[in-house]
Amino acid sequence: MEIVVKGRNSEISQRFRDHVEEKLHRIEKYDQRQKILRVEVEVTHEKNPRQHEKAARVEMTLRSRGPAVRAEAASTDQHSALDAAIDKLESRLRKAVDRRRISHGQHKPTSLAEATAQVPSGLLNAPEPDGAPATHLVGSVEVQGDDCPLVVREKTHEGTPMTLEQALYEMELVGHDFFLFMEKDSMRPSVVYLRKGYDYGVIHLDVTE
């Protein structure tokens, strides 16, 4: 298992790198099932003194033969942030193992397609109100008005068509409340998202020229 530790706008000491490797021994027990290839750890330090409670942020990404598993945490220092991030990472790996056991057993979970609610198309195509403020570009995003700043962060991920069930599974692994994917059967861009409680919804996009 390769471990890569890097800092964003900060230097990472060899002592902390060794500490990360020691802590990550906790997830080696999942290696036989996950086939872990690489763990990327990125540490960010907040320079704003008002953000003392979140002075250090640790983001972890586990690369394996299966889907990526991500976790992040922020705390007053990088050591406690690391501990919290590893706790989340291990929890998601444990859920992934449990999910495989259920999927291959007799108690297979209900299909996500049966549990998702359709979103009316009118909500996706609502007209803009009259007298809307002028728009301008911030990065590659079109923004209305100048009242508040916008921080833009763009990411591009490789992906393969998948079922709704697989999309839900991968959303749980990265710890997000939504997941963008290409639906395998219809080949439509789709988003599965977490609703209140334990319900999920799905939005499909019909692409027309």
C-alpha cells in the first residue's frame, strides 16, 4: 500500500509523515477485500486566526481496484484532524465490507429504483424572475450580481456507467450527500442525493441538441 502525504500551502515534516503511516496500519485489515493500492493524504492549514477550531484539515483518498473511498476532517491541529479522518475512512471501509456480505447473502437490500422519487421537470426548468441582476463570469461559472464573492473549485473525475444501486454505494464511500454518475441502462447523466431521514432521490438529465 503506497502512502502519499502532501501539504497545501504548508510543509509536512518527516515526523508527521511517519505518524500518518503508523496510523494507517489500522486499515490494513481491509486490504484483502479492497485491494488497497494507494492512500493520498492532503493537509491544509488555515491561516485565519478566527478559524482556530478548524485550523488544520486532513483530506484522505483511498485508491483501490474498486471505487475510491474519501474522508476529511478539520480540527485545531493536524494530529487530531488526522485521527478524525482515519475514523471516518475506517467506518466507510467497514460499511463497504458489510454491504458486500449482505449483497451476496439472502437478504439483499431493496433496489434504489424502488425507493427514489421522481422530480417534476418543471423544477429543473423554472424561469428566471423579471429584473434579474446582470451576470458575469467567475472562473467558468456565470454569476448574478456582485453582492457576494464566489470561490470556484473545479474537479474532473473519471467514471464508468453504473446502476443506481452502485451510485448509492459509491456516494456512501465518499461521504457526500449527492453523487453524479452516468446511468448504465439509459446512459443519462444522473444525480442521486440524500433526502431527510434515510430516503434518497434521483434526478435524471435528458440531453437534447
